[in-house]
Amino acid sequence: MVPPTTSSDYLSLFRYLPGNFLLLAPDAAATIVDHTARHAAVSMKSRAEVVGRPLFEAYPAADQNQADVLRASLEHVRRHLEPHTMPLIRYDLERPAAQGGGLEERYWQATHHPILDEQGRLRFILQETEDVTERHQQMQRELAESANQTRFLLEELPLMMWTTRPDGTADYQNPWWLRFTGRTLAQARDWGWLNDIHPDDQPAVGAAWQQALATGLDYQVEYRLRRHDGQYRWLLVQAVARRDAGGRITAWVGTGTDIHEQKLSQQQLTEKDRLLQQILQLLPAQVATLSGPEHVYTFLNERSTALLGSQARPGVPAASVLPELARNGMAELLDQVYRTGQAVQLNEVPMPQPPAADGSVALRYFDGSFQALTDEQGTPTGILVFGVDVTRRVQAQQRAAELQAEVRQQAEQFRLLVESLPLYVYITDPEGRMLYVNPQRQAYTGQEAAQALAHWEEPVHPEDQPRMRELFDQGRRRRQPWSGEYRLRGRNGEYRWVLTHAVPLLDAAGQVQRWYGSSVDMHDQRQLLQELEQKDEQLQRMLRGLPAIVNTMEGPEHRYTYVSPQMQALGGERVQLGRRVADAQPELAEQGFVQVLDEVYRTGEPYTALEQRVDLLSPATGQLETRYFSFSYQLLPALAHRPETRGILAFAVDMTEQVLARQRAEELQAEVNQRSEQLRRMTEALPAVSFILSPDMRLEYVSPQWHQVTGYPAGTDIDAVWPTLMHPDDQAPTRAVYAQAIARNAPLEFEYRLLHPDGQYRWQVCRAVPELGADGQAVRWYGTLVDNHAQRELQQELLRSEAQFRFMAESIPQVVWTAQPDGRLDYLNQRWTELTGTSVEHALRFGWAELVPAELATTIVGKFMAAMQSGQDYEQESPLRARSGEYRWFLHRATPMRNPEGQVLKWFGTSTDIHDFKQAQQQLQAQNAELRRINQDLDNFVYTASHDLKQPVTNMAGIFQELMRTATFADPAAHTLMGMFEHALHQMHGTIQDLSDVVQVQRQHEQLPAEAIELLPFTREVIRGLQSQAEALGAGFELDFAAVPALQFVRPNLKSILYNLLSNALKYAVPGRPPRVRLSTALAPGGVPVLRVQDNGLGIDLARHHKELFQMFRRFHDHVEGSGMGLYLVNRIVQQLGGYLAVESEVQTGTVFQLYLPGTLPAALAAPPAPAGQPLTAPETRIPG
């Protein structure tokens, strides 16, 4: 039979539990009831020492916070009768005396368990503790190692890095950032870093930073940052948010990359391209270029476009714009110029103009030329067309009847230029189910009528279908018009881009009844981007070949920087590049034209004169000749960072014959002016509108959008008003399209511009289809207008951007390349072929790795592909085989372009030939090593020479003393000579000793260890060495080393510094004035100790001697003895530490020496050191007054 268990049995069982348990009473004192044997062993306290005592008496808390945490846990168990685990706490245990005594660092994890009686009342609290010291210390070591690695990355990587708090205030900049700006961490904290950003960039940078803080999105900007030398340099700055497990931002981490050189190159190239464009657009003449044997337009300036109409645009053959070229022989002349390369001059060539309101066509006459544009081999590639309007001269020679015939002929020619654009129309129910699709879309896609309605989305590119559904859903929810672009498959399987626009028809309740939409083919417009690659070269050639009077002047003195051949012919040898206008042609200054140039240069406002009389000295006769010119002065802005390039463009056309002919044609001028006014008032463009027309093209219905778009109220006579809102250049083509559609009963489509209430013209796409009666004639027309203004502007911007990139890529001296996201190259500029001898086509097809040395190919290509895969900026130096066959070093850099989701779309990179720089760098390193060796040899020579000379001088001194003791001299002058000889011996010995000290200073710095030196007793010891001299002068010393009481220094070197400065203070005291010397210390920003020595002596004339202050053997007062080595030694010791010596002095007042001594602060003083590797910058020696 098993005996019953007693409470003493349970207590024995508790005491031998295999764990650290402490049994507590539930009273306020937490009286200890018992503890396990293991707990006693771990706590090193016996049961007799703890049982019956309060918990905090037996085991005193380390601090009040620890006690509060423990009491809170016990109280939690008392209140809630549930277990509670405390946070990790530190509680050190006393070691037994046999183990050395003292406290042992221990960490504990404690849990309190409630022990309840049968009624559920708290009887005991069981404390279970676990010793987690080893685990905690291991975790601390891992954290310390991780922190050290992080600190190394932040401070040693050659990249400016920084961090901020979640609110955007800076809390850290790495040493590279501090070295660049010359700032300290304290100066850059919070918002202090903004002070170094260029004032012009601060608003944009601040706004972008605030937006990043508000959204949490990645931050990237470019701005100019002031370097420590005051120069602003462009940086690419990027930052990302660091988040905790809950997604909350805990900090921002950012980097800054110096892109100054790349930015300057980009700005200069962009400015140059803009300037060339501006010159051609501002020329008061018609300029265009044609390419290839088909004479396709590649460039037209604004005057050419205004002359030829909207049909004349890049990519269109000249014959399709001007069909009369074949009839009037101009096409044959173009072919001749293209074939032979010989220029053709044109005189009074008629050019038809857009028809007037009465249908008549006017002719304008031009003088000009066709001039061949050639490639580098001289082969014609195109033609430069240049024309100057001489209509008034021709009109003065013709009769009114001839003018009317030209007007009628012009109207006929203009009607032949009108073309229509493809457009697809559709109607859906409110849910998007197709109700109608016009035949043009069916004809394009090849779908039958039923299939086009039931499966209209099938020809839409699969990648575009989700986006189009989303756009439709947004429009349906908002009951507002929507638009988008997508790819549509034709019957031949080819996808083409189209622009679609849909508007809702709402009932009285505002609900959608129908959706009316149209789609226009935009594929060809996208392809226009590829046709502008050669634009910049053509612009250059056009400027050289313009048969007009063109010149440019720079600076406020208007010095010629470009002179056209026509200008050279007018001015003769007087007009030379670099000469002032007033010097080259003083007659222009006398007539006030230089004053006009001054005004244009000062205000920036252009100046234009028509048929201005100008008296010029003839180069042939030397006499003034009266001529008439139409000319303009236009300000040319300065290139980026080159204000001296600001100047003026002058363009002039000789109008002498026109002015003389004008007097014979006054009666025709009124009619010409009237016709110009009529053309200006032609119709204006419309916004997107739905409408219905009668067979005679009168409005039966127009949607309410017409009133919203135009701003006209209901009840307006729209038939009368609508034409007046069209752009004048679009009215005649519109009438022609309508007339052709009526004649054929066929759909009509075209583009024109519509005037909005805000005064802006916006492009519209108009499409109308007829409803045919039983006889096949139109009984009604249904039409829509689609606003495509934003699309056209976007295309123009894309064209300009692409042209600028191509220009810059082909202009800069580096190899420029682009790559797909996976690293495959898809573009290289011609510099690649020039540098490597490998064609661009070959490199794009087979890659570039074949030019890398075989032994380095794996490493170099691997690093390139790793960068492409990571999406991070790429930078690498590698050798490539050059055209000559030798390997040359290149610096490769690339940065990715990303979409809004952060995915890489394309890589843009450059490769720069740095071979010469690498060779120069290696040569410089070799030269530095040679200089260090020579310097060491010199030190060894000086030390050896001074050592070898000491003994002979000592021997001479001994012989002289023996001679003085034993010899007798009868000559009275002998004692004077002996004194002089003894003085010379002392000087010789002092000089040898000084030379030895110079070398010894360097050797002591290298060989003797630095030690912590208490400044107060050490300085007093040095002063005792000068005691006799100080007492003789009545000198007083004041010592204040409270700021920095000790320095980590080589003891002999510190003694040399103090001895030289103190002995100089006594030696160069003002006669009759007791010397007063004050020695003190301070801490400069960055924790750099400063030793300050101030005296009231003679002072130094720094205005005369500051450049030679620290030269060897240089003395500034000759009335006392000295070698001139003291300050030289002091300065050399300070420079060995990487510090500098600052001097302030005033004659007859005193001198202050401030020694900046980095790295000499003992670790025990615990002051923050200066950032690693950051050099101290020495200020200029201060000159009072």
C-alpha cells in the first residue's frame, strides 16, 4: 500500500525540480517561500539566506527601473491570475571569493506563474527563470559585427551617402559627403544640408523631397551642390525609404553621384542644337531640305510651312505637295542639282498660294536657289531650298489682270493638295456591346459585318485589351468621354496603332443611352520618330549654304563671329571675324545701327526693319552707296556657363529692287492687303462634337458639347458661327473635302484646328458618313469631331526629344550606346567605329565582347550582365581593342530608364577613352615614388653630414680652449679676434645641431610612439628650462588647459614645439615691457585639438613676411641672436600630423600661434574625432587691419 503524500514530500519534490524556480508568497513584499536546488546553485545563495526574506531584500535590484519592471509583472499575476513573462533583464551575480570575487554579468528571462487553491484563490507565485546570458551575448556580438560592416560600407565606399529620419531631417552624412562639401556632421544635420544646394535648384529639390516624404516613393533629382572650394557641381541624388515589418518608414537612405561633366556636356549640346534651330526658324526667308532622288521633305522652317500649308511636312515628297513642279520645270532642276551637285539660282519663281474666300488663287514670287547637300565623300544626298519673297517687286511689273489670273491658278493648285485621313466610327450600347461599325474598319480588319459586331475586340492586340476595357469602365462610371491608343490587326496580319475617342449620349436623367466613338490610324505618325536621325547635320549644312546675308556678333562690343559670303562681299576686307562692327563699318555706327544692336543686346527684344535705307561704303569705289534691306536683329542667348557667348543674329535680304518697284505698284498694294485680311479671318477649328447635316451640308442637329466647347449659348445660328471658329489655314481644305464627299456620296475625314473660348486652337479629327436613300444619294450626314490635340503635341515632343538625343549622341567625343533591359545593345554612335574600327552593324549583331582581352572577358562581361540584371547604375573600366590593334582603357557608365512601376525600359550608357589618363596616372605614381626616395636620401645625407661635422667642430673648440689656457698674446687685438672665433664656433655648432634636429623630427615622428602627455606638468617642466631667462625679463606665464588637458604626442616633438614658441616669446619681447605669455587649448569643430600660444612681444609684419614665415633660416629681427629654425621645425611637426599652423600678429602688440593638431586627442577624453580621411583646410595667415 502506497503511503499518503505529505506537504513535506511535495516540498522536497519542488526543491529537486530540474529548473530555476523561486516560490513566492502573494503578499506585497513577495516573501520567498522556497527555491529549487538548481536556483540556489545558479544564484549562489543558500536556502537559509533567502527563505522568509522579501524578494528585493534577498535579491536587491540593480536599479529602480529593474525593480519597477519586476513589481509590475508580479502585480499582473495578482490582478489577472495568469502567467506573465518579463522583458529580458540584466542581473549580475556575486562570484565566490574562491573564484576571484566581484560581479559576473548575467542576463535572465523570467516568467511568473499563479498557483491557485481549490477555491481559485492565489496561494503562491512561482517564478521560473532561464539564464540566457550566452545567447544574449552572442546576439550582441552579431549585432556589433553587422554594425561594423554597415559603418564600413557607409564610410569607405567612394560614394556620397546619407540618411534621414522619417520626417526628412538629416541625421548622417558619410565622409565622402563631408569631404566634398567641407561641412561637419553638426553643420549638415537636420536641414543644414540644404544650404549647399544652388539657390536656383532649392525650390524644385525641396518640392521633390516633400513629395517623396508624403508618398513614400523613391526620390531622384539632379541639382548643383557647392563643393568645399565654392564651386557648384551637378549631382544625381537618389533615395529610398527603409521600412519596418509593418510597412512604416523608419528612415531614408540616399546617395549622391557627381555627374558634373556629363551634365555640362549635355547642356552645351542641347543649347547648341536649340541655337541652330532658332537661327533657321528666325530667318526671314523660306528654308527647306529635300532628301533622296524622290525629293522628300526632311526640314521646313515656319515660313516654309506657312507658305506651303499643312500638307508640307517631313516625310512627304515635294511633288505631292507642289504638283506643278513637273509642269514648270522645277522637278527637272531638282533632279539636275541632285545628279550633278551643281547649284541652281532661281529668279522670280511663281509659287501658288492658298485660295482666297472668292476661290481665286494668288501667286507669290521668290528669288532663291537649289543647292546640293553632300555627305562626307561629296556625294549629293539631298537639296537645300532657299527662297526670299520678291512678290512686291514682280507685282510692280505686272498688270492687275495677270495678278487675277495667278489668283485663279493658285486656287486650282491648292484644291489638288487636299488629302483625307483614315478613320473608323463605331456605336455601342451603355454596356459596351457593339451596335454599329463602319465599313472602313471592316475593310481594314477583314471581319464580316456580323463578326465585327459580335467579336469587335478580336483584332485588338491581346496586350492592349485589358487597358482598353479599363478605360471604357472608367468612362462608363464617370459618364464622361474617354480616349486611348491601341494596336489593331489588319487583314494582312499586321498590327497598326490607332487613337480612339468615345463620347456618351445622355438622356434627361443623365444616364448613358449610347456611346459614339471613332478611331484614327496613328501608326505612320509614330514612325516619323525614325526619320529625324540626320536632322542636326542637315541644319549645319543649311546654315553654310544659305544664299542670304547672315552674320552673328558676340558680346556687348558686337564682334563678328560669323560672316556669310554675301556680307563679306558687301563689306570687303574691312569685315573680319573678331572685329567690332563699329570699327569694321563706321558708317553703320553713324547711321544709328550700333545703337539698335546695343538695345537688342540689353533688352533681349528682337528688332525688325523692312526696306530700311542703308548707306554703305562700296569696296570697289570707296564711295557711299544707298541700298535698301529688310533685316532683323535677334538675341542669341549665351551657352550654358559661358556668358561671353551671348550675342545677336543678323539676317538681311537686299530689297533695293523691290523698293524701287514699289512706287510703281501702289494701286495693287491695297488689293493685296485686303486679300491678306480676308485670309486671316478664315474659319477656326472645332472641338469634339456630334452632328447631323442635310444633303446641302446645313446643320439639322449638333450635340450640346458644341456649346460647351465653343462657349456660345443655345439659340446661336451655328451654320453662321461655326465657319468663323475654324483656323484660317484649315477653312479651304474643309470646303474641298465637303465638296468631294458630296460629289461622290462617300465618307469624309480630315483634321483641322478649332478655337476654344480661352483663345487656344486645338486639333480635331472630323469624320462624317452619309445615309443613302433608295436612289443612292445622300439624304443625311452623320459626323463626329475628336479632340486629338494632346496626341499631336506628344508626338512633336517625342520627335524633338529623339532628335536632341541623336544630336548629342553623335556630337559628344564618347561612345554612346543604348541597350535593352537584358543588356543587348540596340544603338551605338559613330564614335564606336572611329575608335575601334568595328562597324556599328557588326557590333550590334555580334556584340562587343570580342574586343575585350580573352583573359579578362569572363570578368568584364560578367560584371556588365550583373549590372543589367540588378538594374543598378553600371560603371566599369576595361581595355578594348582599338582601330590600331592595341588595347586602350575605357570607362563605361550606364544608367537605366524606368517606367512608373520601376521596371527597366532601356539602358543609356557611354564609354570614354581614358587610356592617356591611365598612363599619366601610372607615370605620376612612379614619379611620386622616386621623389619620396630622393627626399629620404636627402634626409640621410643631412643627418650624416651633421653627425660627421660635429666631431671636428668639437675638436676645434677643445684646441681653442687649450690655446686660450696656455698661450700668451702680446697683440691687443688678439682678445677681440679670439672672441670672434669663439662666436663663430658657437654659430657653426648651432647650425649643425639645427640641421640634425630637422632630420631628427622626422625620425622621431616615425620611430617613437605617441603617448598621452598631461599638458600642465609638461609645460611647467619646459618653462623651468627657461627659468633664468624668464626671471631676468620678469616674464609671466598663464596656463589654461581645461578644454584639452592632455595630448597624444611624441614627447620630444611636443617639447620642441613648446620650447621654440616660448623661447621666441622671451627672445623677441618689447624692450622695457615684461613678457606675458598665455598658453591654452580648445576643441575645433570635428574634435580637433587646438594649442594656442599668445605673447605681447615685438610681433611680425605679416604684410611683408607672411609668405616666408616658415622658411628655414629665416629671421625677422636681427638685434637678437637666433638661427631661424624654430618656426620651421614647429610647422614641420604640425604638418606631419596632417594639421596646420595659423598665425595672427600685430607689430609692437604681439603674436598668436594656433596649432591645429588632428589625431592627438587621447581616447580617454572621449571627444568625437574628425571624419576619417577628411583633410584640414588651413586658412590664410591673418593680417590685422
